[in-house]
Amino acid sequence: KSFNSLTKVETIQIGSRCYKNILPMLSVMEKSGGLLRDLQLPKIKMVHGDLEFAHILVERTDRSEAHFILLDPKFPSGGSDSSHDLGKTWQTFHGLLDIIASGNFVLDDPSISGDTASFNTFELKNRRALTLLSRVGTEMSSLLEKYQERQNDPHLLMRTVFACSSHICSEAPYYLRRDGQEKVAMALYLKGTELLNNFFERHEGAISR
């Protein structure tokens, strides 16, 4: 019930910060020709489809060499591009999916007033893991810059962050249907809302074109 109410409001307030809800935000984005051009996939190719960290097995034999196996490929019909796979890895350290899915958060029940859902508290726990994930995110961003594909594609990181945000938004109803974990679903929904709003603010110039 609380989750359904959350999806229907225009604005979500967490503490003192106000966010546009996901559907109103996407409605603005889909009318932006500039943003849609920047998000357009430059080349369709085969991708893993579900490249989260849990699907990457690494065997390190020494400091200079590592072997890896990728598990559970999904291979999206029609293909995609690298931002889809990168977005799945980004969801761990940027979207903090595993922190939220494991229940490491504090979230009070929403107060609905008019078109606004308000939360006094939404706080992630496990500071040690959050610090580590922040470091991983910094390293991954630096690593990405070294690849030729990134150098030839100025919007790859932009599409990756958008893909990550979209993945987190889509995880909310998945957890609600699969496990009935409404609190986890609401926390993921709030995180997805925050990520999309941050994306909107960062790329407002493209959105206004």
C-alpha cells in the first residue's frame, strides 16, 4: 500500500531535500531532443546483459595476471551497448543496490500530503562498506577513461549513469513482487529517484536543448 502510494505522487521529500518523482521526471526527459540524442546508442552489439559483480569470478594466479569467467549472461534480444553492462556494475557502487537489498538502511514510513510523499529519515548503514564502494567507484571511473571506446564516445559515461539509475528504479518492483519486501522496494525506489534527479541536474543543459 505504501509503495503504491509512493509511485503516484509528483514530489518526494527526504528530510529537507525535495525530488521530482520518477514518472514526472521521465516525462520531462522524453520530451528533450538534446538528451535523447546524447543517450542514443552509437553502435548496437552483443553484451552480457546482467554484468553485476556477483556474475564475475576472478582467479588471480599472481600479481600480474588474472583469469575471469562471466556467469549467467542474458544477451538482450537485439543487442545493446557497453553502457548497459557498465550500468549493471555501476549499480553496486553508484546505486548501492547490495547495501539496500541486504537491509542496511533506516527508513521511516512515508507521510502523504497532496502530491508529496515525505520521509523524515532515509539513511544507509555500514559505513565501512560504503567507504569501500566509494573507492571502487572512483577506481572504476578512472579505469574507464583508459579505454579507447570511452575516448571515442563522449557520452558513454553519461549513458552508463543513466542505465544504472534505470536499473535501480526497475529493481524496486522486482523486489516487491519476488519477496514482498515493501521496505526494500521503497528504499530502492527512493535511491532510483535520487539518482534520476541527480542525473537531471547534471545534464540539465542537454535536457533543455
